[in-house]
Amino acid sequence: REDLEFEYTLVDAAVAKKVKFIENQIVSRNMTNLTPIQLEQFESTFRYFDKDSSNTLTVSEMTAALASLGIVYSDEDMNTIYDELVRVYGALTYEAFINLMVDITEDQTSSDQLRDAFRGIAGDKPFVTELDLKLAMLPPSAIDYLRDAMPSVQVNGKQGSNSETIDAYDYEAWLDKVFEQ
């Protein structure tokens, strides 16, 4: 009888571990902003630092996990981040960790990535028009912000044989200012 109880405990633990693994895979598949390599790295990091296999991290485990990925915050910031994740998710679960990593990696947009995005929106012009921004399907609030933030320039637009001046925005100058060090 004791042997059966022991084996049952082992099977129960193995099933619980598999269920957590499957739940984590479902969370991972729903995270479309991460590359498969990033997901694999974040999952293995989470599993490594989840020392008690509870599928949650403590604040010290989270700090170590982030540090292993080259992400370091002050103790005060780390506690604030942890407390917010616990407030939202109830604990620092795998899902909470992956969402944190999405937030962190989204904040790492480079100036070159933004410049390329604006060039695409502008059709390789050195300026962008309000129409370009609307055609890119940016939300009206983002268009308003960009219109206010970017330096305004006047450019000649061609319409038939008449040349008219149109309002445009110098995204290159704005990006230089935003990313100046």
C-alpha cells in the first residue's frame, strides 16, 4: 500500500508539472510580439529560476532571472514591478513574467527601426504628411501627437502643372532629437 501511495505521489507531481508546462505553452503561443527564440529564452529562464517548481517567481527569483537576461533595475524599482505584477496576476506567474518581458522588449525600439518605419510610411520621402500617417492607419491620437511633436516643414506638392505647397513633418529631425544622447 505504501508503495502505491508513493508511486501515486510521483505520478501526481509529474502530471501537475506537465499541466503547468502545457499552460505555459498556451501563454507562449498567445504572445505574438516575441520571436520564438525570445520565447524559448524567457521560458527557460523562468523555469530555471522557479526553484520550487510552483510556476511562480519570488521577487528575488525575478531579480535574478532578469539579471541573467541583462536587465537590471534598482531594488526599489524591482519591488515596484513585482508588486504591480502580483496585484494584476495574483502572483508572478509565467504569464506575468512573459507579459513583463513583452513590455521590456517593446521598449527597446531603436532609432533605426523607427527611422525605417517612418521611411516606409513616408514612401522614402524625407518628410511625412498627415495623409501618410492616416494611410498608415495610425490612431487619431497618435497622429495628433506626432503632428504636434514633429517639426513642421513646407514642401512643394505636384498637382497637374500647378505646384502647391503642402504641410509636412520632418520625422528625421524629430527622431534625431528624440534619440540624441
